[in-house]
Amino acid sequence: MIARTWRGWTKASEADEYQRHYATVVAGELRGIPGFRGARLLRHQDGDEVRFTSITFFTDVDGIRVFAGDDYEFAVVAEEARTVLTRWDERVVHDEVAIFVT
């Protein structure tokens, strides 16, 4: 299994909007991808800024390519998300999952 990790930042006043986008739009797209095994969205507030960390899990790179395209290390940031995020990682990190506990 592969974990795909990405971070994005927003103003605290916009954080709920991004979280709604992830829960509806992003989660909906991910659920339809063969090989998708789950996702977590972490939220960390630091003053007036919120950092989101998205960790998605796929069985293999083929599923990641369905989501992200051939350059699968490039971050997928929808236009709707770009309107509330102040900055984000342009590239994502992929790691082999050594232990996965549920």
C-alpha cells in the first residue's frame, strides 16, 4: 500500500470551507478510484492560519495515476480549493506503508 501525503494552508476563517470541500468533492472523487483504500485529513491551527495534511492510501501507483495523472507526484488542487487556500505543496510525497492499523 502507498500513502500519498500533501499539505495546504489557509486562513482560520476559511478552514471550514476547505474541510467541506475535502469531505464532499475530494472524498467523492477518491471513492470512485480503483485501488483507493482510504483517506485522512489532519487539521492544525496555529494562530490565524490552519495547516491541512491530507493522507490518502492506494494499493498501488496505478490508482494514484487515475487520481493525479501521469505526473502523479504533482499536487491535485481543484480551482475551488485554490480560492480558499493561501499556499500548498506543489509536489506530494509517496511512502510505502509499512504498518497499517485500523
